[in-house]
Amino acid sequence: MRLAGTLNGIETIIAIRKEFPRKPVVSIPFKTVTNTLERFVKREY
């Protein structure tokens, strides 16, 4: 269970980095990250 959660977290980070390859993660507004996560979750499941 813990390993699966870690892999999902890594995949999520990779998805965010693909969306915003040139911006540091900390500079991305939280709402943008949330929208990206929602799109990623809908696409994946």
C-alpha cells in the first residue's frame, strides 16, 4: 500500500513537471497544481 502510494506520488510529480517543465514546482500557484492533479487523476483512473 505504501509503495503504491509512493509510485502514484512520483507519477504525479512527473505529470506536473511535464505540464510545467521550466518552472520550479514552488513557483506554480496551488490552484494550478490542484487542477493538474485533478486532470491527472481523471486520466489515470
